[in-house]
Amino acid sequence: MTQDLFRQDAYLQHCGATITAVSEHGIVLDRSVFYPLGGGQAGDAGELRLADGTAITIADTRKGKDAEGRPTADIVHVPAPDQEAALAKATVGSAVTAHIDWARRHRLMRFHTSTHLLCHLVPVPVNGCSITPDAARLDFHMTDPLDKDALTAGLAALVAAAHPVTIGAITDEELDANPALVKSMSVSPPRGSGSVRTVRIGHTDLIDLQPCGGTHVANTAEIGRVVVTKIEKKSATTRRVVIGLAD
């Protein structure tokens, strides 16, 4: 089981750790700042540095799976293809320092928080999501047309308002009693542990509140200028909104 440090603090850029497993799928650590692919958000990239200074380039991060393909609590750090020599030094019990590609992660954080702002501007269920370092998209379950300029202006106003973004939790029972908190039609929040992680935007003025395991900025002002680059009609009941960062 990997301790997921990014859940408590998305701004952690590195941590010390110990290798607990090495396989053809990648490297598992006892603790990590690397976010694994999930909830529409891309997995982190970066590097693992061994005690002798050897650096292993990590191209992706995924959730672990058991022999039957069921998800586990492990986080698998997937090396880039040309890391054979460095990987030969990575053995179980070795100490490493895990460093994420912070510039890439911060873009993912800005995009992810932006998608939550979109959920406020377009208050209908979401049936698809993708968050990458280059762009993000939400697929809304709706038939009405959307206006690109109006959404861009709405995002700009929410960013400029500098709303705080806070991480919290609710119980399984509270979530069951408030099903409208779940915006996604395709991804269900994990239940069973008794507590579900939430992301809230806004303090006295509630902008958005929903279960989410992703990484986010601490304030909407940190997003910067975000623009709607495309709106597509993907089906009779789906409108896709694609956003980009102006920088």
C-alpha cells in the first residue's frame, strides 16, 4: 500500500520513500507525491533519485492492479522506455527521493479546478472528462447549445473573484443523502471506507462542492487566464467543452 501524500497536500513536489516492489509494470514506493491516472486526470511524471544520484525518469503514474486486474492501494511509477541501466539499480528496500515534474503538475491542478468551475457554469450532469497538461474537456449531458465566449467570460469572473479551494470529507451516509453532489455520470466516488474526499470552491458563497480525489490549486486566482477553445456536439445529448490555458 502506497501512502498518497498528494491527497493531503497537492503542493508537495518531492518526498523521501522506499521501494517496495519492482516489476515490468513499474516501481512501487511506500509513499509518494505522484498522482496516478484517475478521475479523468492524467498521471504525474518526474523522476526517482537513488541514494547514489542515479535518476530514473518516470513517464507516467498508474494505480496498481492485482493478478486478476482488480485495483490495489499501490501506486505504480512507470519508467520511460530508455531507463534499463538505471532500473537495474532499483531494488526492493532502496531509498529514493521522488520528484514530480512540478510545472506539468501545476498545469493539471489549474485545469482540474477549472473543470469544477465549468460545472458551476453548466449545472448539468457530466458524462466524460479528460484533464491533461495541454487541455481539459468536460462532456455535458444536455441538448441546449453553449456559447464559447459566454463560458470564457464566466470562467474569467470566477478566477478573478479569488475563491478559496478547500479539501474536506463527508461520510458515505452524507453522500447517499445528497446524491446531487455527484456531478459525474461515468465515475462513482469510492465508498466503503466511511469517508469520501470532497473539493469545495468558495467560502461564504458556495461555487462548487463535489467528491473528488484529484489535485487542485488553493485559490481560483491561481488558475490564471483560461479560455474555452472549442464546443462540440458529440451526440444528440452530449456537448463537449474544451478549455486551454492562455499561457
